[in-house]
Amino acid sequence: MGYVRGVARPEPATTEAPWVGRSMLRVEDDALLRGEGRFLDDLAPVARTFHAAVVRSQLAHARIEVDATAALAAPGVVGVLTGADVAELSRPFPAGI
């Protein structure tokens, strides 16, 4: 077993599912595990950063009809994306959406 910063690194497994039943070295979130993670709410406000609300149907395969003009008229609303907008913007699906 190897070590990285005092953390035991598991030996590579030879089974089809090498992650089953063994400890795995977590390298992607070391700061989170030590309580030193930084989140957007921890940072100073960034200009033109907005909140988003997603409206989903409670019915499977339902069609949601959106009147974007009424939503855009609401105070504080800066934009509306409808299902049609998302379908148009996601062909091909952009990596940075």
C-alpha cells in the first residue's frame, strides 16, 4: 500500500469492479474532507451573478406550456429559458451549458 500526504493509497485491484469492497483514495475533494472547501456563497458577490429556478412537471411526459412574457414581466427576472430554447441550444450539447 502506498501513501500520499499520509493517506493510504489502495493497491490496484484486478477484479472487474475494482472499487467494490475496498477503500479508494479520494483526490478530487481533499479540501472538502478537511473542511476547507470554498463555495460560491463563501466568495464576495460577483457582478451579474443570478439565481435560477427550474420548473418541472409533476406528471411524467407532460408538456409544460410557458408564457415567457409574463415571467419576464415579474420583478427581478432577467431571462427565461423554455424547453424549446434548451432544445435549440443543446444540439450538439455544449460542454459549458
